[in-house]
Amino acid sequence: MGDPVKPGGYGQSGRAPMIKNKNAAAIQITAEQLIREAYDRQGTAQKAPRQKVLDGEELSDYQMRRRREFEEGVRKNKHNIGEWIRYASWEEGQSEVARARSIYERALEIDGRNQTVYIKYAELEMKHKNINLARNLYDRAVTILPRVSQFWYRYTLMEETLGNIEGARDIFERWMKWEPEEDAWNAYVKFEKRYNEIENARAVFERSVYVHPQPKSWLKWTKFEEDLGEYDRAREVFGMAIDRLGEEFMDQHVFISFAKFETRLKEYERARAIYKYALERLPKSKSQALYNQYTLFEKQYGDREEIENVVVTKRRMMYEAAVKNDEYDYDTWLDYTRLEEEVASIDDPASIERTRDVYERAIAEHPLVAEKRLWRRYIYLWLNYALFEETVAQDIERTRQVYLACNDLLPHKAFTFAKFWLQYAWFEIRQLNVTAARRALGIAIGKCPKDRLFRGYIELELELREFDRVRVLYTKYLEFNPTNCTTWVEFAKLEMALGESDRCQALFDMAIDQPTLDMPEVLWKAYIDFTFDMGDFEKTRALYERLLTLTDHAKVWISLAQFEYTVADKSAAKIMAARSVYERAYKRFKELGLKEERLVLLEAWREVEAEDQAGDSSLVEKKMPKRVRKRRELEDGSLEEYFDYVFPDDEEQGARFKLLAKAHLWKQKAKEPDGSINESRETTSNTDSS
């Protein structure tokens, strides 16, 4: 025989006993069967006999014994919540509510997040009409376990059963802050409907679709509005659903429900528009059911002679394909938005939303490089969008938001667009918000000053008759660009219109002293006209003389001659004054060798002499040049014909020069020995004949 087996399962040698037969038993018994059999036999063998309690002493003994058993049980296995609940339920059966409450509290100390304990505990308190205790318990439960919906449901039900409607509503509000599942929001809506609080229910729906923006949440809201007979609200909710879902989360069942809703109201045109809009937006893979419903609708209510709609739909599809191929083709986006604007109407919210959607898609494709050349066409999308919202959609606040969004997007540090700032400023003016318009233009000038911005701002203030502000703007403008002669002239004209002659003259004096000017002739002419209109002829004459030190342009001399002719007192004095200026000019041009300027001057001089009674045109005719054709050799050796002017005084001077040259030559020859004089004379005669 082998070694005797020790209690530990090993023999005296310390080794495990040998197993001779290792084959599987004929009948296999699982561990689960062994445990179940042991439990059944234990329950049958230890089932306590029924006892009858005859007096209080036996009852006390019985309760003491049972409590001892329960206490021993929870002590051995304190994490067995079922044992705690049985203990508390037994105490409740003995009408020991305080003891049962104590047991539940002890159980919560062991496992403070057990849902069953809270529920049984609350049922205990409600059963014995301890409402405040039950309320406190539920409050503890929802505070510790706010994501367990069962506590909230029971809590609101208890308050509603007690008639505490406001309390129940407060609990629902606390619950909704945790953004629970859809059933919780539906329970809140049903609660408000039971007490005919329609506006509250509508507000709950509005909040719920933001938390759960799935299509079925929107459809529940629309059904709610339709059941109440609020068809306009239901239609608005459908529109909000389409807008919120967007193209990415758009679902065909929303459009189907929307179209069926319009069909039930016999709004067949609306339903048709909804179907078409959905088919244009949704891909074919996600719109099969929608297409089937649209086919059934057209079979019942359709009109096949909708040529215009077919054309619009075709063009829309063409634009969609084009922008899908090139997202940055802004010309196509502009044509697409223009198409949608043509069919949009304030009476058709769907068309308004469709146009907005196209604009939003277009402006989302902004250039990725801060280069103004790429932004020139893109900015018109924003400007047209704002005009659409203001004029067609008539949504002023949305228009303002469009302008602000565009302002945030533009890279103002690199460049800006004056047209954007001016359009926004005039929008605010139309809304009687002058402060906002001024603030916008001030920010624009501060960020990226431009000539057009200054001019637009000045024009706005002139319309408002704010002349002090206009003066300040002109000053800032000239500090920014002092070379702009037009700005100086306009500023001076403003002061002149306001009767500030001294200011006007001071501005002109400052302007002509500038070292660099873009169009000085405009400035000088304006200054001269100003002094002439003021009757200060001496100042005008001084300005002409000062200008002639800077330029020798023929027009300046002619203008000075006309001025002298105009301001002279008598007829004879007039022509003499003008003639004096023309003679000075002619002499000056002759010195500089300016032939064409001399011709222009002579023609103007001849007209003055011919028009005046005391004039003598022959003085000018003697000086008129001849037009001769000449040739000159170019760099490549070829000859080019051109016209030149030969003035009589130039010929006389040339003849004198030629005669002097001959005399000088004769004098040189006369100093030579005899016999050479005749030779020189013969040479001279030959030269003359030639």
C-alpha cells in the first residue's frame, strides 16, 4: 500500500499521491453543477422551521437572534449589498424604520454609488411618507450620480405626484444641464405638455436639438409644432434643421418629412421646391428614398411644363460641377450666387437659405496666400453677400455679422480693400449708426491708409455736414500724402465754399511750397483762379511770375497774356499788355531753341491781335515760320524725312552770321602777298555763285 495521505493531500514522503487512471470519467460534472447542488442541499437541510411568536419576550428574542445573524452576515461579507438590503427590508418588516434607515446609511458608507441601495432607501422613505427625507436622498443621488437617469426619473415623478410642479421643473432643469440622452429631453417635453406649457416645451425642443442634432430630434420638434397647428413654426423648424445639419450631416428623411408636411398643407409648390433642393444637395447614394418619394409626388401633383425650373436646375448642376472641379474659381462662384439671388425671394425662406448656403460655401474657399492679386475677385463674394442679406433677405443683424466676419478674415496688415470699408460704413449710416461707421473708417485708416479711404471718409462727413471733421480728415490725408495736388485743391475749395478765404489762401501757399507734387499744373491753376476770382490781380501776377521761374510751358505764357489782356483798363492798354507778355515769351523760347512752342505762342498771339480793334496782325505774320521738309540720317544709316520750322528772324540772323564769316575770310586773305588778293576775290566770287 502507498503512504498514508496527510490532510494537505500529500503522503509521509511529501510527494503527491500517484493517479493510476487518467482517463476522463464517463459522466462529466462541471463546477457550476457542483455549486448549484451544494446550494440546493444547503437550502433544504438548513431551512428554518416556521415559528409562532406568542408574546413580547419571544418577539424580542426572535428579533435579537435575527439581528445577530444579519450582523454576522454583513460582517463576514460587507460588500454583499444584497445582504444589506435583506437586513434593511427585515427591519422595515418589523416596523423599525429608523433601524432600516441606519442600515441603508451603513450600506452607502460601504458602496456610496450603488443604485439599488438608493432606490430601496428612497422607496422606504416614500412608503412611510417621509417626503423631505426622500427628497434629500434623491438630491444626494443625482448629485453623486448625475448620469444615472433612473434617479432623475424617480425624482421628477415623486415631485409631480406630490403636485410640486415648479419643483419638478427645477429638477428637469438641473438634469438638462448635464445634457442627457434624448429620452430625458422627451420626458421633459411631455411634462410641459401635460400642463399645457407650450412655450416651455418649445424652448426645451430648441435646446435639445443643439445637444442632439440628429435628424430624428428635429423631426420630433416639427411633429410637435404640427400637432399644435403651428405650421409656420414647423416650417421654420424644418429650415433650421436643414441649416444646422449642413451638407455633411444632411439626411434625406428630413427633406421627405418636410415635403410631406407641405403636401399635407396643400402647398405643392413648396413641396416641389424642397424635393428639388434636396436632390441638388444630396449625393445619389444618400437620396434613393428621396428620389422615390419625389417620383410619387410628381405623379400625383406634378406639372411637366416647368421649363424655367428645369433650366435653373441645369445651370445649378453645371455650377456645382465647376466649383467642385476648382474650388478657387471665384468667377464661377459669383455667377452661381447671382443665379441663386435671381430666384431668391423674401417670401420663400428656402430660396433665401439656399442662396446663403452658396455664399457660405463660396466665402469658405478663401485664398491661402496673403497676396492682393488673389483676393481681388474673392472680396466681391463678401460684398455681394452683405448686399444680399441687406436688400433681399432684409436681415440687418446678419448683414452686420457678414461684414464683421469679413473684417476678421482680411489680412489688413498686408493689404486692405477700401471698397469693403466704405460699403460697411454706408451700411451703418443707413442704419442710423453714425458712430459705428466712423469707427470702422477710423480703424481702416489706422490699419492701412489709402487715398480712396480718405476720400470716402471725407465724402461721408460732407454728406453729414460735419465740416470740422472734414478739416481734420483733410489734414490727416495731407500728412499721409502731401504730394496729392487734388487733395490740396479740394481742401482749399471747401474752405472757399465756407467763406474762409484766409484759410484757402494759406492752404494754397502751403501746397505750392511742397518739394514734390504729382500734378503741379492743377494746383497752380486753381491758386491762380482763386486769386483772380478774389480780385487780387497783383497776387495773381506774382503767382504767374513765380510759376514762370519753375516752367517755360507755352500755356503758362499764353494764360499770363490773357490775364494781362483781361485786367487792363483800356483797349489800347490791353493789347499792349498782352503783346508785352507774348514778346517776352517769344524771346525766351527763341533762347531755349523751342520751335514748336514758339509756333503755338505765335498762333495764340495772332488770334489776340486779330480779335482786338487796336491789334496789328502783321507783327505776328512777320514772325510766322515756314514749314520745310528735311532729311536726317538715322543710326542704322537710313534716311528719315521730317518737317521743320524755319523762322524769319532765324534766317536773318543766319545771313548776318554768314556775312560776317565772309568778311572775316576776306580780311585774312587781304593780309597775304600781292597776287593772292585777286585769287581770294575769285574764290569768293566762285563761292557766292555756288
